[in-house]
Amino acid sequence: MNKKVVVIGGGTGSYTILSGLKELENIEITAIVASTDSGGSTGRLRDEFGYLPVGDIRQCLVALAENSEEQRILQKLFTYRFDKGGNGLEGHNFGNLFMTALREIVGNELIAIKYIEKILNIKGKVYPVTLDDCQLVAEYENGEVVIGESNIDEPQYPHDGRLKISKLSTKPKSETHAKVIDSIKQADLIIIGPGDLYTSIIANFIIDGVRDAIKKSSAKKIYISNLVTKFGQTFDFKLSDHLNEVEKYSTKMDYILVNSKPLSREILKKYKLENAYPVVNDLLNDGRIILTDLLATEKIKTIKGDILKRSLIRHDSVKIASTIKEFL
């Protein structure tokens, strides 16, 4: 019998995990994706059409696409970003435009996603965590309130990016849907992360129904630690800080995957310019920790027309999948 694996997160982090998992046999994969993105191409389309943000969902769909020659062309097409066209096409992602047009035609997000699952012949299912139109709201330790995922993700002056987020919520209050609840309920394994702690991961847990479903689930729960901290969200956070926040908004994790390979001096120097630093493992005596090399060696390519800040390093999808396989 196939094992049911649920991956909860955002775009880039889940993309990495899903890309590796789809190569494993005898598993059924479901990706549950945050629905509060408000930056870049996704944000522009969301503002203009009023539909759910499509960027993170698109990344998960592409990650699960079949590895045939035909599908690889479609993968490239769905990740293509226009670097010309002024204020019109420039910066937009073709896949985002395609998904928005399809949503306009069929009149329903879940139906549009289902069509794209067939077009890309994906291995698994992808669901937005909520179908409600909502914005992230972050309350900070000094009482400041910031609304909107992109504003939280890339703090603007005069906001102090060193401040800790004391509470995350949505405006308006939002509910999940049956597909998400059923997937979590039936899961044998739930993988959380990696990804921006608040805007990609916890953004899923604050949707009504998700936290309770995870708490009630008998599945093994794995948290994959981020490689570096993020200014504006997790400045000066150690591993225990990340884990405490994940568990505060969800439930206790059974295992924590942590990268053991040091980052290069070149990468450290670049991240320092962004006030970002390697996540320090201060849980060495925690029996749930699995310490192993999870670092990708391939350099991240900069995409023309992309206005958002992207990671300089990522987890290795094959290494992650190999480690996850031991839990199935």
C-alpha cells in the first residue's frame, strides 16, 4: 500500500522537497500551500484580478511534473519570466499568467489547478490551504502591526527587521477546506518546511482547521530546518526558536532535519549583507534531531525580470528525499 505524504509550506522550499519526493516509489504526495502571497508577479495579478495568489501553487505543480522531455519543456514554460515589456509583461511569470487566465475561464481555483495537474501530468495533488481572500497580519513585540505578506517578508523603512513577531493572523479570519483536512487526516507522514518561517510555513497553520487537523493526525511529523535566518522574520533565531514557533502554531514534531554541512565563506559574506546568518543548532541533546548533509552544491541562477529577493543557497532535493525515505 502506498504511503501518503503531505508537504506543508510555500513556494521555493516546497519546490525543493517535492522535486525529490516525486522520484520515490510507492508514495502519494499532497502539497498544501500558503495562500497569502502578495509580492512580485503574484501580487500584481492578485491586485488586478482578485483571485488567490498563484505563484507558490505554480511552483509546487512544476516540482511534481513528470520528468519526460515534453513535460520538461512545459516546466520551463511555466517558470519563464518576462524581462521585457515595461509595466505590462516585465516581471510577470508565464505560469502565473496561464493560471490566472485558466481561473478566469473555469471560474474556480480548485478546478483550474486540477486542469494544470493534468497538463503537467504531476505525481500528486496540490491544494491552496484556503480558498478565502485574506492578508497576513503580523504583530511585533513592540506593538507594531504590519499587513501583507510582501511587507512582512521584505520590511520597509522605518520598520526594524530585528523585531520579533509576537502574533501572526489573517485579515479577515479564514478557513481551510475539506481537501486539506482530508489530506492531513489520511497522511502517514507530514513534512513541514523549509521556507520563510512566518510567511510560508506558519501562514498555513493560522488558517482555521489546519492546526486542529495536524494535532489530531497520527502521522509522523518532520520539521526541516532552514539553512539561514531571515531579517524581518527570524533575525538572531537559533534552531530552538524556529522549532518553538512551529510547535506553538501547530503541534510537537517527531523529528527535526538539520543540515550538517558548513556554508562557504563566499555565501556567508553575501548573506551577512542581508543581515542573515546560518541557523545555529542549539538542540544537540534533543533526540529528535537528525543531523546530515542536506546542502545543495549547485549555484542558484538569477532570473531576469525577477524583482523579489531569492535564496542564495538551497537544500538538495535528492539528499532530502533520501533521508525522508527512511521514515516511509
